Amino acid sequence: MNTLAAARRWAIERALPLWSTTGFDARIGLFHERLDLDRRPLAACPRRVMVQARQIASFSRASLVGWHRPGAEADALETVIRLYHKRDGAPGWIFSLHPDGSPASTVRDLYAHAFILYAIAWGYRTFGSPKLIALADETLADMDHIFAAPHGGFRDAVPAADDIRRQNPHMHLLEALLALHQATGAERYMARAEHLIALATDRFIAADGGALIEDFGHDWQPLEAAGENRVEPGHLFEWAWLLGEYARLGGTIDNGVRERLIAFATRTGLDPATGRIVDAVNERGTVLAASTRSWPHAEAVKAFAAAALGGAADAERAADLVLGMLMQTFAPDCLEGGWIDRFDASGTPLVDHMPASTLYHISGAILEADRAFGSRSSV
């Protein structure tokens, strides 16, 4: 059986059933934050709104393509709205709950708000309730106030743990806005997306080589000297895919920027023999973190699948290679729908549990590969 067919079967027969049953706490109506490696819930963990949003979106996507029949988890979005939105009486969404449903952290987090918008977009496509779009617009208006910052973009969190400005939450906000536009056709979401694209091309992405810097000061100047800044190949692949989505939905991007991102990530972070992707390099391509996580491989599959649809040479082979690495190394059959999220450079696991948030990446990769290659048997 080819790589994609096996991955699709894993999602439909193992992962989605596991995380919608064992991975779902029907007592409170929320997803568990994590399972242990024997697939048992670690119920004492706080429930982050980001994880709930990712799971809701993942199951909505799977349901829409016929990969999953909704069960008890189908009402999770309503529960999340009730338990997290304005829970402390202030605008926005609180960060996490204790297992008993009481607030654990009332921090307002940009990354978490981006994923709530993403879940709302997919929830709207599933249920069609206009109230969800009104909630998305209310959330965006609240974000403009809560996370307002000089020099463009947003603050990472309020109250903030540090003064660093990070590209990562802005990337996921772009993803959410594109999902909202695709769900509704409303141009107001594309207009917001355009501002984030400009921020990325003006500040995040180096003009001379395709590196995308992770961390900045308050004025969007890189934290380190030129050449020494952290670059994560997984995020280069993720941005390449998102820029392609923006263009597919009618946006305009600079010629070659996607190709430069993929080329830099491939050259500096991807082993062409195994499909293994390192966690971090610098702008010169020197490896900073030789450990490896599941999600960069998932994002590479998406980037290569989109590139293959655009006619890029060898992109289909690269997608097959990395998807094979993702499934065989991080989600082997012995875990029965679970995963080991991270390994060190020698291949030793660095985690003793399965984070629920990983489903968003792996299922997303399989769905995008299926969209690109599902009618054929070469992947």
C-alpha cells in the first residue's frame, strides 16, 4: 500500500477514533490536553483553549471530507465558547482551565486567539451558524484592542512574559483569516490577511536568501546579529504553504518567495536521504537544534504537495519521502493512532506523552496530500 493510502487509513481508522473517544473528556465536554504513551488520559493537565480549538478544527475538517462521523465531541465548540470566552468578564478568551472547568490562566494570548478564529471558521463550515461569524468579528475587534502594538502586528500576550515579538502567532492568525475568508467569501478577512503578508515580506523573510527569522524586538528588528538569528525550517515550509493558500484565494505575492522559503528549508534543514527535518538553524544554515519534531514534517508535506500541484519538479517525491518519515517515525502503528512528538539528534524520544495538539498538524498534512494526490497512487 502506498504512503498516502496508509496515512489516510491511519487517520480514519486509528487517530480520529482515538482522539474523539479516549482523547475527549465527556464529563466536561472538552478534549484532553494529552495522553500517555499507553493512550491513557493525563487528566490533571490544564486545558488550553488553543488545544481545544485545534481539535475542533481538525475534527470539523475530517467530518467535512467524510473521514469522521461526529460523536460527543461535536458540541465542543459550544462548550469552549461558554467556558473560555469572556470568562473573567473582560474581552477576549482566557488561556486555560483547570480540569474542573475553573479558570487556570486568564492571560490573553495571541497564538490562542488565532486558533479560536481558525476553529470558528471550520465550525462555521460544519454548522453554518451566522452567530459564529459574528463571534469571529467580535474576537477580531477585541484583538485589535487587547494586542495593539506599535510598528505593525500585535503583542504576543497580555500581560506579556517578555518584550519579544514573534512571527509564529502572526502566521497562525494569517491561517485563521484565510480560513474565515474561504468559509464566508468576505473580503474583510483577506484585507486583514494582506497586512500580515506585508509584515512577513517586509520583516520576517530575509530578502537575500529565503530565511525567515523567528524572534524580534518591539520594533521588528531581529534580536541577534545578522546571520545568528533562529530560523525554523518547519515554519518556512508552513509559510510557503500559507502564501500559496493566499494566492489561491486571490491574493498577490512576490514572485519566487515561496520557492525561496522551500529551497532554504530544504537545503539547511532536510536530510534528502531520510526526510528528517531539524528543529532550528540560523540564517547561515548552521544547525542550532538537531532535535526533530513531528510538526515540521507535516508542514513540509503540505508545502511540497502544494508545490507539486503548481508543477514543481521533484515536489511529489519530496512529499512522499517526508510523509513516510512522519508516519513511520513519529506515528508508528504500535501507538495505534498516537505519536511520539519529538526526538533528539540520536533518535531518542524527548517526551513521555502524546500532546493532543499534534493532531492538527498530522491530519492537516494527510488532508493536503490527499487533496493533491488522492486521485492517483504515486504518493
